[in-house]
Amino acid sequence: MKYNTVIIGGGAAGMIAAGRAAELGAKVLLIEKNKQLGVKILITGKGRCNITNAEDNLKQLINFYGKKGKFLYTAFHRFSNFNVIDFFENIGLQTKVERGQRVFPLSDNAKDVVLALKRYLVAQNVEVMLNSSVKEIITDSGKVTKILLHSGDEIIADNYIVTTGGKSYPQTGSTGDGYSMLKKIGHRIITPKPALTPITVKEKLVKELAGLSLKNVEISLWNDKKIIAFFGEALFTHNGLSGPIILNLSNLVDSKEKQTVKIDFKPALDHQKLDLRIRKDFEEQSSK
């Protein structure tokens, strides 16, 4: 059977691309190698799914993506973070905005995000093929002619969209398959590096603090000068730091540079007010 559009990869991008193409009248096939769609969505935001950010200053939003984020200006002008919110609201998912302008489903459950996207695919008559992995993209004279599945089946379409994700979480299927497929047909692949990850620090002190959560703190990243700072929540792990602030910072960490992470535990207080606060705490809890 021939399709107008075939999408390889059934994560968030693949499901939305499939639905949007079908809305425009295309006959669409979505291919996913896992036994279900949206596997990685289910574990994002500690199972709550941080959908997007409600920052209304586009320049500030782009800054969150680091020095190379400028390439996203065109994409955000065509489909902004507010378009993302509207999209989910229109397919039946209510959302809310929390500290740091983070947008979550009102239910605090990532499963509801996946269910909304599945309903969207059904409503748009998208055909879904699960447990199916792509072996190779076949080209002729610089044009994709078909894709070959590991099962031996061949899929032919007018258009092909690759939404296989990166190498971020192999257990969910993000194993970097797309890189090798696209490199084979002539694309240049920029070597991936970790981002949105916990940060490992060299001081052993963190092991004693593992599990300690921090709220309303400011954490900044430095080399010779301050690179960036974020306000919000974080936590100590057995070998470093994690949490929303750290995930934002990690995109700018360069393992080849000597960098320092600084924590301001009380960013709203100057030294004098902080001193008074500490004295008061000692006086009130001197027996502890």
C-alpha cells in the first residue's frame, strides 16, 4: 500500500506530525518500534510531563537553549510555545502553568498527554504500525523511494518524516537509530552531547547530602565569569545535582572546561537579612 506521508518514530514529534499531515488530507502511516506510542513522554517531568514553557519573551525563551539556540527562531515563529499549549487544549488536554513558567497537564499525569495524542491520531484516521523497526531508508538519485523494515516489508510514500529522537534514553527506544539511517543517505551528523541531564561534581560532600531537596534557590554556572543562572528547585544526588534547574544548566556544561556550580540558598535575602534569619533560627531551635 502506498501512503502520502510516512512518519518513522512514534514519540511526541511523530504523533503530532502524523496528525497534522492527516489534517491536511494526507493518507498517513506512523511507524513505531516499541509496543506502544509515546514511551518517553510517560517518564518526563517525573511522570508529570513538562509540556513546554509559557515564557512570553521569545528572546528569553531562545536563551534557555544556550548559545546555539538561535536556529530555533524560525521554528518558534511558525509554531510557538503558546501554539503548543493551544494545540493540547484543542485536543482535550487541560494544562496549567507552574513556577518557572513550566507547563504541565492539569492532572499531573503524563499518561493523559499520551492518551490525548492517541485520540488525536484516531480522530485524524492515522494508521499506526507498532513493534516495527526500520532497517534502511532506500534512495535513488538523491530521492527517498521506500523504506525497508526489519520484518522484510517495504513501505512506499510520497513523503517521509524521521522523528526517531536522539540517544537520550535507550530504554525508551531513543538509541540513535535515526543518526545512522540519515548518515547512510548523505546527511552530516553532528556528534551528540549530553543535555537535560544531572550534573556530576567532583566534591565528595554531595554523597552525604544525597536526597536533600532544595526549593526557591538560585543555581548559577561559572567559568571565569557567570554563564547563566536559574531560580527554582534542585536536589542532591549521590554524585552531584539534579532537578529542574540542573537540567536547564546541563545544556551549557562543557566537560572540556573548568566550570563551577554555585548555589544561593536564599537569593531573596541580602547578607544582613540572612544573618538575622540564621540567628533567629538558632535561637528558636537551640535545643535541636
